[in-house]
Amino acid sequence: MKTHFVILSFFVLITACVKNSGTVHYTGTPSNTDLTLSKSNLKRGEQLIASTNQSNPNAIVKWTTYPSVNTVVSPANNQAAAIFAQPGVYHITASYYNLSDTTTAYDSSSAPVTVNDSIVTTPVADGFDSLSLSGDQLVLSPVSASDSIFIMSVQTVNLYNCTPFLAAYSFDGLNGSSLLLYKDGEVVEGSGCNGAKNHAVSYLFYSPLNNGVYNISAVLNSVTYQGSLTVTDTDYTFVWPYTSGITISPLQVKKH
């Protein structure tokens, strides 16, 4: 059975802010800054857009999430994007620094985010500007494996404007012995971030695999890359001979 999973962000703005959550220490007088989130309740793999209303135009803004395991943050000055592979309650934090002191934040804002157990499966909507991956390369990274799901991140080598995400398609269960890891992705860029650039990223979710050896493949710009995947009681181990185009790193992830 063929299955598609795609990452797409929705820009419906709500405000959700908890000031100075304790994740960052700061000195000086706190400024009146809040975070605005595209959503406060997300699916796994869905892109979150956060922005700050901090009033100091010279402030350096650094973005973090807590917990940070299996999350990707794309900072873009006064805004950032984040995606989450696992369900749970997270905080995204903007910490503010002066040009003269980039080690100690003078203020911070933190907003809670809930990631539910559903996996985003929405196709790319009409009206979004997207770019092909012509001339780009991809890095696939296994990040989690269990008896219930297998997760990989995918990231472009090239940089794109603002908080880009990769509308990434994965296909599993093509037959009993093969797995198509990736095909037919495209990049959706952001705007209004004063020249910031990031790698386009997403998470790919697959049904759990029984123990055995699988022929695996991935397709980028009409080129097919092939290797193998061995699944045991304890590990997922890849044999993947490529150093460009589509690479896989690391080549092994332990089950948990």
C-alpha cells in the first residue's frame, strides 16, 4: 500500500506567551515582549512559525526549544520556524541580547506548544510559492526507530529565504521487500526576515518494519539512489554508497 506524508505550515496567527520561563537567565529591565505563534497545537511534522514583538531594533534574537530532542529550529531574526518529530509539550523561547554582550540575555519570551500524536498528511496547497530542488542535494538522517514508527529527518544542502520547509513525500510499503524513502519534494520559502536564510527541513514518518533486509531507494531531480536497510530487534542499519546527491547520516539508529 502506498502512503504519502507531507509537511505544510498554516499561517493562522494566535498569541500565546509565558514571560521568562526560566530557561534563560537575563539581566537588566525586562522589555514588554510577546511571542506570536501560527498555532499552539500541532501535529507531528507540522511547521510552527513564531515571531516576536520585541521593541529593540538592535537586539540579537536567539531561538531555542525545550525539550530540544528530535526538534528542528530555523532562526530568522525576529521570527523562527520549528518542527517536532515526537508528541509532547514544548516551549519555544526567544532570548534577547545586546550587541555588546551576546552571552547573557537581557530578556526572554517563551510560549508553550503542544504536539499531538497525529502525523501531518496535508498536501501542498495551491497559492503557496514553491521552488524545485534543481541543483540541490539532500541529507536524510534516521532519528528514531521503535516497534510503532520509524522517523527520518530530511534537509537540503542549499540555503533558502527565511524559514523554508521542505514539502517532502515518503512512500512506504511498496512491497514486502522494498522501501522508497523519498520522492518529489519542493521548497516553500518565507519572507520578511531581513535576509536570513536556512536549510529547508522536514520529518518523514514510516510504518514500522519487520525484521529483515529491504531494498531501499530515493529519488531527487529524476536520479534514483539505491541501497539496503537491515532491521533487527535492536537496530536499523543502512548500506548507502553515496557521498553526494542524497546522503544518509548516521547509517545506524537503535530501536527504543
